[in-house]
Amino acid sequence: MKIYLCFYFLLAIPPLLSFAETEKPLPNPQNPLIRCIVQKPTFCLSDGSPAIKGRYDRVMPFSEGRAAARIKNKWGFINEEGTFVVNPKYSEEDSFYEGFAAVQVNGKWGFINRNGVQIVPPIYDTVRCFKNGFAPVAKNGKWGFVGKSGKEIVPVKYDKLYHFSQGLAHFELDGKWGFVDESGREVIPPKYDRVWKFSEGFALAKKRGNYGYVNAGGQEIIPFKYEDAYSFRGGTVSYTHLRAHETSLHLVCRLLLEK
């Protein structure tokens, strides 16, 4: 099964170079270390002088003070002194995000913290990185969320599931779309043909071929009568090709919603 992990750049390692080959600085400007090769992959200072002894088969960029390093086909994590703080015992890994890294054991994925403590057991087929305190996880083709406590907050039952936006995450279940909150409660049931993430308090949704807007309480604030529409940005929304008695010209509508 294809693994959807957070994106990072891979470092191609040529065999035993006898000179230091430096790369671009790491994204963190306060971190003086850059990846380089001095016989074995390691990290160097910006002037090219080795900062960490090159004894790894492969190393990845630092993230949150940790870098994944591989020895004898097993991955662990080193600190900026080059010391393993998480022993190399994992078959695959991902970088740290929000204090957690995804690791693979016997083909299954879980999460560890920066000290190597297993917070989420390796029981999932696929995981994605933590964002705003939650990480999507999947088993048998179904998705849910785990929290930083390691517990499943949103049950693993959805066909598709996206990160939270303004406290709500949109999902697909049996061909219909809805929203779940951070406690796992379905606040907007799966009754729409398609929905998009919340932006400025509203979510674009599609029903019976037309577009409209719902609020966080599930109320259909803007009627479903538009042939094309977009999410709110800057208090406005653009839409085109309106039905019924509306004009077909391109419009930008500033909406004042009053009850």
C-alpha cells in the first residue's frame, strides 16, 4: 500500500566520496548545520568543516532538533551532536512534526516522541504527520485521527479524511461528504455530494449538482442554486453562471449575513 507521509527531500548518496560535498542550508536559518558527504553522509558547518562524525549510511535533514539516520538498514534519530537519542531499529521513518515522528515496525506505522517513547502503537497501514494536534491514520482503507495522547479521537471508518480547518475536518463516507469536530462528533452529517474545508466560518458544499454554503452548525446559509462557486477569502466569494433569475456574469459578492 502506498504510504502518504509528510513530504521531505531525499539525499542521494554517491559511494564513498573523498571530498566534502555540501548542499543548500537547512530551512532553519538558526541551525548552522548543512548536509554533506565526507566518506559517509553527515552534517557540516557552513564552511564545509565536519560537525558530526560521518558514520551513518544515510542521514536526513534536521527537524525539531532531530535528524533521521540509518545504520545497517535500520533508522533512528540523532541530535545535533551526532548522538543517537532514538536507537536505530525502525525500517522506515518520517521527520518530526509537532514533537512526533512516524515510524514503521514490521510493515505497520505508529508515532514516537522526541525521546523515542512509542506514543501511538505501530498498528496502522498508513499515517500522515501531525498538524494542529492531530494525525490522520488508516487501517484497511479507512481513515481516522489520533491525538497527541496516542488515542483515536476520530474513529477509523471514513473513506477519505482531511486535516482540520477551523475546528472541523471534512470526510467522505459511502460516497457522501460531511464534517467531524475535534471530539470525533459528526456535526454535519454526510449528505453532500462534495464539500471543501471551512474558510472564514463557511464551507463550500455541493448538492444535487449545485453549490451553496454551510456554517459550522450545519445550517445552509447560502442556498444551493449556483453552478460554480469558490471558498471565502477576505470576506468575499466569487461565483459564476448563476441559475434562476441571477445574471450569468462573473460576480464578486460581499455577503452580510444577518439573522
